[in-house]
Amino acid sequence: MKTVIMAGGKGSRIAEMAPGLPKPMIPIQGKPILEWQIEVLHRYGLRDIIITIGHLGHVIKEHFAGQDITWFEETEPLGSGGALFQLLDQGLLSEDFLLVNGDLIFDMDLDLFYDAYKKSGAWALLASHPNSHPYDSALLVSDAPHPGAETSGSARPISQWLHKEDERLWYKNQVNAGVHLLSVELLRAAAPQLGLSTPPSRSDHPQVYKKVDLDREILKPLIPSGKLYAYPTPEYIKDAGTPERFAQVSQDLASGLVSGRNLKNKQKAVFIDRDGTINTDCGFVTRLEDFELIEGAASAIGAINRSGYLAIVITNQPVIARGECSLEELEEIHNKMETLLGQEGAFIDGLYFCPHHPDRGFPGERPEYKIDCLCRKPKPGMLLDAAAAFNIDLGASFMIGDHPRDAQAGLAAGVKPILVGGDSTEGSHGDRASQAEMQGVPVYGSLLEAVRAIL
């Protein structure tokens, strides 16, 4: 399979750090960004590489002289997608290909990514992930594969694409990461819509190329066809396009975080209960306006994000079975949580909720959810599902919650339990905390204190 790396951008936001160098050639930890990318590609046997160049492209060609790379030089700017049609017209693209933005440091399991692409039947599969600045990023909206598992590892159709300027209030932190698997059928179908002839062009009617925006003019219009999919992943994909992000990427490479997040490697996680741990405990949260973050919760989750741990929410939500809240309303509450966290530079890597409740007799209850399930805490089902999806080493992970059932679920799954204190409608946390301490479960005053103890 071919890989196309788009390395023609000027990188105006970071140009002052390395005058005279194109953005993909700026060295991080002693190697240009492009070298880091090519190393990952070679590890997966991807050696048929096309690099599109433009601004200061000769610097890139000179650095990689002698390597087996196909070069495509833009004589005039073609945007983020225009060069693809010229590559198609020249016969350089004839099958599915991987497309990577040239300013990314990434390390992901490309075998899993490709498997998800083939199973989906998509024309375009976009790696997506949460990041620390969703408010200024393009967001992809897609549905979880089934209620209760908003997590990674499977392709899901995209229903909406929100650009930075689009109106948004509460949203899931799912950002287009800049790594794509694309079908040439997508380009062939898009060409006429963009006023381009379907390749190959005839010599007596030469192709006229123009600047094309990949996201807005090729990918987003694919949504109604059902052939545009997202691939949520917690793996490391970050652009180094600003001085601040450059510094973070450099630190993450040095610490081993970049390679460590590849899902081929065992992960470690901090599993976090929701009510009373992340948000204030006001009984069952059934209304959007009742959801408020506990002070310090975003700081705690941000610290997890910067560590080697995944942050995964594990929460019982019997309000679904009891008929007190719909799945759509619960999704909006969770979107509010992710938005509030994102405003403070924090994010969660996954979210699992149990919609079940075994007891009957509630007005408006939903019989299909009134079951004795394997996921409702204190049972460990949600933790075990997350461990399978994220390749988590449970023995190296933690479960933080505000109720003994959280600790019991953690113990049943083989993770280290921690309790946090506070008031609750279900009784005194102080009393429960004392009982937990007697059983050897550590107790802290808040999520932030617990995370500081872990890290």
C-alpha cells in the first residue's frame, strides 16, 4: 500500500523556531519530523512513499537523497487535497492509500487501523482522538457502536463535521487527527464535483488542477453517502505546528510516551467513576443543568493525560433503565462533561456506562434494561471490556471512585482501588472510607489528591 505524506505547507506559526527549514524538517529530539514518520511507516512495511513538497522542498529532497521516495513538487499551491488528483492522473495512485499530514508526530498500530478500514467498507477512514484544545479544532460526530461503550478500536460512520467556526455548545471531544486511509474511488467520484475531469486525462484535453481543501471539499461532502468513517484511538498523534505543541511533543518523545501509546503495547489506565468523583453528587443526574465538575477534577484528568496512563470513565447510569433519562439526554450530559474538561485542557480516552438496573417498579421504567447484567458495578464488566479494547494491563492500573462498589469492581477486575471522600445522598463517604481503609483501600479527599498520589 502506498503512503502519501503532505509536506508542502509553510508552517507560519512555527517558522521562527527554524528559519530556512520547512516545517516537516524541523528537528525534534535530533531528527526531523519526517524521519520520525518514515520510521513508523517502515516498521509496518510501508515503504512505497510519496512525499508532496512545495515551500523549501529542495531542503527535504536533499536530506533524503538516495532513499526510495517518490517526490511530487507543487509548482503552485494546491491546498491540502489538490495534489491527490494530480497523483491520480499520473497513475501514482491506483489503490487504497494512507495519507498523513506532514507536521505530525504519531505512533499507532497501523495494522488495526487498516483492519477497521477494510471491515467498514468506507471510502475514507479518519483517525480521530480527543485533544487538549477541542475548542479550536475540527470535531467529528459519530455514534458509539452500542450504548454504553463510547470507546476506541472500531470504525463508525461520521454524521457531522464541525469546523472551528461552526456553532457548537456541548460536544464530544473527537478531533480529526490527520491520519487517513482513503480509496481512489473517493477521488474519482469527487473529481467531477470539483470541476476536474476523471483521470486519465487526454493529451488534447489536459487536466486543469486547482487548489482543493481536503476536509471541506472532499471528505465532508462524503457524509451523506455513509462512506466516511471515524476511527477513535487513544494512540499518540499530535501536530508540532506551534512552539507550545513542539515543546510538548519533544518532551513526549523523550519520555517514551509517543511509542508507549501504540496499542500493540500494553497500556495502563486510571479508571474513574463519574458522579461524586468527577462531577458533584446531587443524586442521579438527569438534567443537563445539574452537571457540574468538582473543583480540581479537570486538573486531575489533565495530569493523567500528560502521564503514561489512559483516563477512562466507568459509570453506572441506572437512570436509563428507570426511565428518568433517555440515551440522547445522557449523551448530552456526557458531551457537557467533555466540553467542560476540554475548556481546561483535559480529556478522557474512553467512557463506559451501564444503563441497566435489576429492580422493577419505577414509573416509566424501560423493561429491556431491567436485567441483572455483567457490567453494573460492583461487577467488573465495564473495566474488562475497556481492557480488551485498549489492551490494558489491569495489574498496572487504578480504579478511583467514591463508593465501595467502585472499589469492589476494581478489585474484581484486578486493578488497584482508591476511594475519594465527600458527601453523598447514599450515606456518609466518611463512614465508607473508614471501612475501606480497614480493608487496605487508600482514601483521599478528592480525585486530584488521588491522582497526585498515583503519579
